Amino acid sequence: MRVTLLGTGCPQVDDRRFGPASLVEAGGRRFLIDCGSGVTQRLVAAGTSGAAIDAVLLTHLHSDHVVDLYQLIVSSWHQGRERPQRIFGPAGTKAFAAATMALWQAEREQRIEWERRPSTAALELDVVEFEEGTIWDTDGLRISAFAVDHRPVAPAFGFLLETEGCRVALSGDTTACDNLVRWAQGADLLVHECFIHAEMLKRRGGRADQGLRNVAAYHTLSSAVGKVASRAKARMLLLNHFVPVAFDREALLAEVAADYPGPIVIGEDLLTVDVPRRAVTYEGLTLGLGSS
């Protein structure tokens, strides 16, 4: 199983950290987790495309996680996809997808008529809304969705992907969450969001203190994420979805390592973890983390 971080950012605009999205390759299939801004460009940079994605898995419907869904659909059509786009998401995903397609219907119909491409199957959607539990179980790969705490945004989910001998948990957006700890127990890799509170306090950006407290309250603070990984007994921790997008990496590593003794990787866009091999690849460097 391989996990590639396509976008490790947040709604803040940054030229190094695009919007939240991850690619998971497992069981001979490719899964896209969320559709943040720039995801289609990052897929190509990662050596694949929207045309090759077997399913899109949405953690929740916050704009930064779904803003490029239509771009994914249309660009996949341009890339020669000849099957509907399969989308798994929480309650409300069907209505969101339908509204998105309706918004662009006239423009899309004009493109279809003018461009004369051989198939329009890629512009069809197969949307499945899920609750907590197994959402995919075929060819030796099981994917489960588990509820997390991102209130007032609800429902919100994380995902657990399992093949024989390999388990990867992705947190989605959440505060420190007991249910995540239960589902991620013993995971070979825990991919977890990270809200760097000290950095946010330095750069309020005109936001009121209550606004900062509100945002911090539904994310996992950097002072808590190591504790979550330790409680889950995760074998490796990959930090992702950073708020803010710019921060002191050494200080963050020291803060998280104080609570979690295992390997910690500070995520970057287009960083890949080969989970069974315990190998991290980024910008031409491959690092083996050894056996745990």
C-alpha cells in the first residue's frame, strides 16, 4: 500500500501546499481521498491522473476538501476516462454533487457538442453515501469509514484501509478523537491532520481570539497529535493538512516527538510512503525507516 500526499495545505493559499487531497494505491486500485484545490495537477505530478482513479472518498463537505471535484470530473473526461466517476461521501454528498453538475450543465453540454469526444461516460457520477462501517470490500482490500469529531461540521469521517498485513488510517478533519483511536489501533501508518496552535497565535491576521479558539476546537492541536498516535499504537505517524501552511518544522517535530516515540514524518505535497517497505520518497530522496 502506498500513500501519496497530493495536498497538505488548508484554505490558506500557498504555492507549496495545495488543498487537502491524498492518493492511496492498494490492491491494484487507486483511491483519491478528498479533492482540494490543485488536486488534478498534483495527480499528474504524482504520475497518474483522474482518469485512473477507481473511487473518490470524501471525508466531509468543507469547501477546501471538495472545491476541485468538478475539475476532477471534467479533466478526467479530457484524459480519456471511459467510466463514471465513483464517489463515496457522507450524507449530503448526493445533493452536493448534483448541484455542482447542475451549475455547470450548460457549459458542459456545449463542450460535449463542440468537442465531439468518443464517450461521455466520465461525466456520469456514481455517488454512494455512507455511514460508519465498511464501504469497500473486494479483491483483498477493505475500506472502512469511521466517525470523527469536526463539529459543527457533521457528519465527518476518517478512513481505514486494510490489506493482508497492512493497515493505514487517515484522520480526516477532527479534534483529538477517541473513536479514531479505536479504529486506528495498531495501524502501520496513521495519517493525521495537525493544527499548529503556537504559529496561529503569532499570526492572527485580524481574526478575533474567539475565531481562533473556534477553529482550534475542531482540529487536532500539534500538542495533542502525538498523544493520539501513541494511544492508537500506530507504527508510523505522517502529519498532514497543516494549519497554518508555514511553520517551524523542527519545533513541530520536537513537540510531537515528546508524546510519540515512533517514526514521525512531516508531510509535504507529493511525498510518498510505501507502507509495507517503510520507505518515504520525496523529491528524489528515498529513506528507509527500518523495522519497528
